[in-house]
Amino acid sequence: MLARYRLANALLFFSRGVPVIYYGDEQGFTGEGGDKDARQNMFPSRVASYNAGRLIGTSATTADDNFDPTHPLYRDIAGLSALYREHPVLRSGIQMARPNSDDSDRVLTFSRVDLAGGWNTCWPSTWPTRP
């Protein structure tokens, strides 16, 4: 589940649009849905229905203090935010769909391009190789 959330956050920051992080996403909160159960508190809860939910990327529960800057999603979102600020193409560049080399319909490939400044595609430095 953690890998899926990491991928979703990367798509949120690297694809077209303004990334929006909902309260608690950085701590692995999932919520139970509906308006009043959308998110739990970050301070220790005594509400049984909140404490029954599982958090992503941690063994903590909502009965624990959940402001954790070492949480993997917190660190990921902080890093993605820094890349987003550092590379203007992620904020204002166009998005171009790219064909996949194997014609797979399971792989999404795209570039972010700044037409005014040239072909400035941003590839995160954490990726092992640049495509």
C-alpha cells in the first residue's frame, strides 16, 4: 500500500495541475469517508472508531501522537515539494504523453516541457537512470 501512495504522490506533483495534499496524507491517514470521518486528529485519539483504522507506512495507530516528520510519506512529500519548487516546468510546463517502447497499456509515460525555455524535462534525481 505504501508503494501505491508513493506513486500517487509522485503523479500528483509531476503531472499537470496543482498538487493538493489533504490533512494527514503525510502521516498515512486514510479516513473512513464522509465529512465527519474524513480525517482523524494527529494528537492521540480516544475515539474507538478512529483508532480502529489502519495508517499507511507506520505501525502507529491514531491512539498515538501522529505528527512524525520521519514518516516515509512525510519525507516523500517534502522531497516532492522541493522538486516542484525547484523546477518551474512542473508548475507551468505543458504535459506531453509519450509512447511506450513496448506498447504496454499499463505504463504511463509523459514529459513536462517548457516551450518558452526549450525542452526542459524534469527527471527526479532519485531515479536510478534518466529515461
